[in-house]
Amino acid sequence: MSRGRILVVDDDADLLASTCEWLSATGFEVEGAALGSEALRILGAETSTMPDVLVTDIRMPGLDGIAVLEGALRLDPDTPVVLLTGHGDIALAVKAMRAGAHDFLEKPYDADHLVAVLDRAVAQRRLAGEIRELRLRVAGGDALETRLIGNDAATVDLRRRVVHLADIDADVLIIGETGTGKEVVARALHDYGKRSDRPFVAINCAAIPEAIFESEVFGHERGAFTGALDRRIGKIEHANGGTVFLDEIESMPPTLQTKILRLLQERQVEPLGANRLHPVDVRFIAATKTDLKRCAAEGGFRSDLYYRLSTVELHLKPLRQRRQDIPLLFDHFVKGAASRHGVAPRAIQPVTLAALQAAEWEGNVRELKAEAERYVLGYPQHSAQPDGDADGSLPARVASYEAQLIRQAVAEAGGSVAEAAEALGIPRRTLAEKMARHGLRRDRLPA
């Protein structure tokens, strides 16, 4: 690994060449410039090989070292600048330090001392870069790590796509099983985008009776029907400027699908009993737990509505396909539940995590969250027993942990003892003996 990238500026050609040669020999990547203007051009180029540190003489024709220092800091305030002078000018040194110089060396300088100064400057530069990146992560997409939790490749890619799509007004279709977090993703798309200060309105298409769907969603005028005593703004119009989340879109009756399609195309709502259309500025995010494309092909959903909704599709993996995320998720949910109930969070033992990772989680993340709640309250399922069980001896815990690891390996191998033994790194006969000792049978293990 390079010791760091250094840009050296000096109008003395011989001194510039010797300095660059010495620094290169000590492990730095070095670029030289004879003029201050040339140095600022290099610094402003925004290439992938930007210098970590700028070393510049002070007394130079044209732009002197102070001007180069000020120009460099305007381009990037985190750039460490080391100034060199052969005049022993203390007043100039004070001026340079006040202007933001990292250090000040007098010619002739000790070469080893210069290297030590540059090592510190490179370290400062890299630390500043890490801090800046961390701030961007917290303020930007990677703060999603506290919402879309996990290190599985699909989860990491999902966070990346949410960050990319948040400020884009394209309609999004989120596809995933019940409990995979479709509304969490929809809210993240809203909260990290330019519409975040406007309403996020969730409409569960399966929960609103068809008879009142139009009134709830599109609104109605006074006298539009019996009991309509006042004008009512519907959910779509209420969300103006923000986001509408159409959950369980596959449950929407065909007659209403036609109206939603028209809304998506025209971005206008027509309240019941109204004689004019009301324009709305709304982004639509829909969610489904079924294959809408196949449903449309079979006639159970309007194909034109499917294609209108699916400008961008986000597919959420079920929890059983990203088991490595279970410990992170469970720990997060346990801490949240403990805080809500005002109790200290229990330490999560390996045997508990092994049991959790072996479970099937048909309810996905939602079910895991409920399990964390039960765990905190002392009533867990899935063999996720809290600390302090009847037999808490070391041999008992080790045996229980071994049994859970075997359950998980056999489950992941689809019931194949041979594949599980290979994954565990033990002979098949040894695994069979351990399964018999723990009372484990393949027909009773999760597939």
C-alpha cells in the first residue's frame, strides 16, 4: 500500500527533482509542479489520484506559497498543506499557520523529519476522509442500516437502490412475502427523498371495503351520497406533494383498478359528486406479496396497471434466504423491546441464535420481531430460551448449541445428512451419531 500521495511545488528545478526522488524512494507517490498555478490546476482536477498532502515552497514567482495554501483550502478544506521556506521568517510562519497550514519547515530541512511530518499529514487526511464518509452515511443512504438491517448481499443492494431511487419520482413496485418489510422500504424511499417533508399516506387496498373505497381514496363533495354532509378530501389529495403507498395492491377490485390506472396516468383525482378534476403531485409506491405479472397474465389483475406500476421493481428476499441477517435483526428488536418495556436487554447466547437461524420464519421479519418481544418478556418460541434455564451448566449449553447447529445445517442441506456433514466439516457417520445422541430425526427437522 502506498504511504500516501504527495504534491510538491517548488520553482527550484533541482530541489524539486531531489525532493520528489527522495519521497518516492521512501514509499510515497509523488507529483511535482514548478508553479503555484500548476499545483492548483492539479488539485482542482478531481481525479481518483488526488494528492493526500500538498508540500509547497513559499517564495515563488507568480502565486506564492500562501496563495497556493489559500487556494488549496478553498478547493478542499481537509487538504494538509506543508510550507517550506529558506528565509527563517517567523512572522510568515505565523501567518501561514493562521491561514490553515498543517506544518511549516525551514530550509534546509531534515529529510527524515519531512517524512515524519508527511506521515502525520497523510494520517490526518485519511481520518478526515473517513469522518466525512461517515457523516455522509449517517445523513444519506447508509443511515438506512438502522431501518433495512443486515449484511446479506441482497440487503446491501436494497439499501443502495433505495438511496438511488429516493429522489427519483418514478413509481415503484415492491414485491415480497408477508412480513418482509415492504412498508419499511416504502417509508425509506419517502423519508430519504425530496418529498420527505410532505405526507406519506398508506392505503391498505385489502382493508377498505369496496363500497367506500372511492370516497376514502378520492374524496367526495357535499351531497354526493346520503350522509355526505360536507366535502371530504380523499387520501390521494391529502398526500399532495408527498407519497402514496398502495399496500396489497393485488387485492384491489377490478373496477377500482381502472380508476387507479387513470389516476396514475393523469395525476388527477375526481371526487365523488364533483364536476372537475383536481391535479395532484404524488409519487406512487405499490406493494404486493404475489407475482403480479403472472396474475395479470391469468386475468386476475389488469396488465396495463401492472406495467404502469412496475416502472421499477424492488424484490425483498424472505428471511429464510438471508439467515445471516437474523442475529443483527434479533439484537436490534430485542434492544427496542427492552427499551419500550423498561427492562434491561438480555444477553443473547449462541444457542439462542442457532435456534433462531434454524427456524423457518414464515412470517419473516415481522415474526422475528414478535419473537424478540416474547424473548424480552420471557415467553420465547423457536427454542430461543432466555438465560437462566433449568440446566445452565456448561456441558448442557454446549450440547444444546451443538444440537442447534446440527438442526440448522441439516435444514439448510434440505435434509441431506451427507451435505450437512460436509458443511460442518465432520464425517457423515459422526454426524449421524451426534444426531442420534441429541434425538434429532431428519423427518422432524425443518426442510
